[in-house]
Amino acid sequence: MVDSIGGKIALVTGGSSRIGRVICRRLAKEGVNVVVHYNSSMDEALKLRDELIRLGVKAWAIRADLARPSEVMGLVDEAFRQAGEVNYLVNNASVFPRVSIRNVNFDALNLVTQVNTWAPLMLSLRFSQMVKEGKIVNVIDSIVDGYNFERYPYYLSKVMLTAVTRSLALRLAPGITVNAVAPGIILPAADEDEGKVNSMVNQVPLRRRGTPEDVAEAVVFLLKSSYITGQVIYVDGGEHLKPRVVYDE
């Protein structure tokens, strides 16, 4: 069964930039009202909020530092306060530091898992306390079926978020569905250029990069579905079929 999502309200973490921004725009085109979460990119968030309003939906911008537990715990409550209700939670925000397995330390691992794993878990649990029915979509990474020794804390955090997705799908049923999308080669990291990303295309069975729009389409698909939960949709051109290993230098 396909649910109508027009008129619903979605909270999108990390919604002001990159893939999150495209997800927000795609939701707005479906008639979904959007709460745009941001941390440091206030100008981008406010511009996006205004753009979404021009598309004909309601939109809000809320700041929270997901590395601070107190701000994580207040984000869902603030979204409900401003928007009145929230029907969908899209846990998209993520940090992607270049910390190799050789250089990993407690502080680096703690920061990355705080933002990439603990925050989505806490936001999801708080969301589940506020609604009887709803949908959660987590953005993970297709590397969870491989290994990334170059960005090891990031890799571990996304493996854990995959486990969070599946366990919450069971725990929060039947009222709330919990799924994930796993992007592959989509955008370069902040410390990479287009050449680095394009050099990896030969590892992809479809021999091309994906786009943020591809990821957004998968998110919309999961929000429209009423009978899918605990699943991961790989938006990676088949890359997960031959798991990739990224070695540190």
C-alpha cells in the first residue's frame, strides 16, 4: 500500500546542505512540510526554509548541535513546538572525518558516534514517545558492507546505525516503521575533490556516480510505503554487491 505523504511534516537532520538539502526539496515537491535542522549553517538553512515556503509548503529551521546531548534531546521537542506535530524523522546529519584505524582514539570515536549513531538513536526514541504512528529513515552508507580503514570511526558509526535501524524496526512496530538508505559514490567529502570521487566509479557495477536526487527518491519511497520496515535500500549502483575496502595510507 502506498501512503499519501502530502500535508505531513518531516524533520530532516542536517537538512541545510548537501544530500539533506536535496531531500528537503524533494519532500516539499511532494507537499510535505519540512523542519530543517542545522548546526552551523544558519544562512543556508534560512535560505532553504524560504525556498521551501515558496514551493507552497510550511517550513521551519531549527538549530541543534548533535554533538551535545542536551541539544539532541531538545530537538524533537522543539520541532513539535514549532510545527505542531512531526510525522516523519529523517536522520541524515553526519560527520565524516579522515581518522584512520592507525590514528583512531577515544575522542575521535566518541565524537563521530555521538553525531552519527547516538543522536539518531535518541532522536528516534524521543520521536516514538511523541507519536502513535510515524516513519523513520536513517541515512547510512553502502560502505557498511565493506570496510573503510581511512575513516574508521565513521565506518564504525554507520555499521552501528545499521543495527539501530533494524533493532528499532522491531522494537517500535507496529506503529512506526524504521528503514535506511545507503548511498554509495554520490558527493565528494569536504576534504576531497571531484577527481577523487570520479576515480572510484570503476568500482561501481553501473559505472557511474549517483546523485543526491537518487538518495532523496529512495527516502520518499520509504515514507510512502506502509509495509516496509527494517530494510536498507542501497543507492550505490550495485557497489555493495562486491564490498569495497578503503585502506589507510
